[in-house]
Amino acid sequence: MGGPEGNMVYAEDVSVELDGAAVEGVWDIRDSLAYIPAYDLYCGWNTASIFSHQERSRLSMAPSRIQLSHAPCDHFIPICGRITSSYGPRRGRMHYGVDLKLEKGDPVRAAFEGMVRISRYNRSFGHVVVVRHPNGLETLYAHLSERSVQVGDLIQAGDTLGLGGNTGRSTGSHLHFEVRYLGRAIDPAEIFDLNEGELRSNSYELPKTWSSHTANYHKVIRGETLTRISQRYGTTVSALCKLNGLSVRSVLRVGQVLRTQ
């Protein structure tokens, strides 16, 4: 197991927003809208930061449901492997993806069609690839031994992105796989049945709290714990405690309002 936890690793570089002006006088924003997946949603093409939390401000404009599949051939499980670490809090920090067992050299496949936004080596992720998809989802594939794609490559579901490995902050060969939408993490197990290798549904309903101005706060209901609330909002118990002046042993009251961001 192993792999990055927390947020710092995702934005260690200066964010660079590209507006399509790479070829002056030839390429303009209309080209970006036509050729870069979900450019209208993200309003940019960031090839510096693995994930940018600034994108979360656009969640209020996001649809309530996104389409994942139109045909049996347009999605693919990245690797058929045993889950060695699930999404959620881990050792006091948030684990934003799932770890799937593989052998070094196993091909790692793209989950959906899209364009490669990140392909490089990172101290924590090792060899890492991020793909943006037309529906706005982004998927991350980390700890690869080799990368087979470059930034800007157009890929199809099932295309090989690289070979499995154990690079970066990792103990044992595995794939760290993440799914995000405008920077917000989604449990990959809500998208794929990771044991069967199939989509759970042809569409995915985004959490209602994401597009609400009240998403930064949560009212406690009976039976809730700090752990359960942290999982719901993609954060950690320690972060919730720091935001709300609590300790890990604090007893929550029904109706208590907690800040979540």
C-alpha cells in the first residue's frame, strides 16, 4: 500500500491556465472549446497542478447528473486487481482514491476517452497520468513504472497509459486510482464495481451539497460521527476538529452545525 494522502501533493506547482493561445494568431478560445474536453466547464487547461482547488468554485454551475457511458465499449476498468486500500480516512489523513494490486509491468488502461492533462514524475505519486474526460470527470493513475502518453494526447477507453509499478511514495506494486470532478474527489467505487470491473450505472448523480452555498456547513443528525461526516465531505477528522475547535473525542449534538471547509 502507500501513496499520497492529504492535499499538498496535488498542487505543488504554480497553476498555469492555458487559454488556447499556444499558436498566436491561429489558435483561439473557440479551438479550445472545440478540442479540449470540458474546457467550458473548467475555463482552462491546467498542465501544472495535478488538481486545483480553485476549480471547486465552479461547482455551482455543474449539472446534477453526469453521463458516464453511452455504449458497452466506452469504459474500461484500469486494472483488474484486489483492493488493498479503499477511499476514505487513513492514518489520520484522507486517502482520495483506491489502491489496486498489480504486478510491475501490468498495463494500466484509461477508464474513459479523453485528453492527457498531466504526464510526469512526482515525488509522491511517482510516474503519474491525469486524463480529463468530455463529461468533466478527471481520472488519475499513479505509481506507474513507465508512462506511455504525453500531455495533449487523445486517448480512448482501454488505451494503455503506462505500466504498473511502485514509484513515488509507495510500498509494494499497486495502482493508486482517483476520480475527480472540478477538483472534488469521488470514491472510485461509486463509479466502478471494482470487483466485477463494470460501471455501477451509466450516469452518476453529483452530491447535492457540492452545488449548494451551504456545502461548507453540515448540521449533525442522530447517529452521525466525525468519521462519517469527514467521509461525506472528502475531508479528515483532524481537519474537521481544527475547523470547529473540537477534539477527536468530542461528542456531537443533534442539530450542531459544523464547518466542513
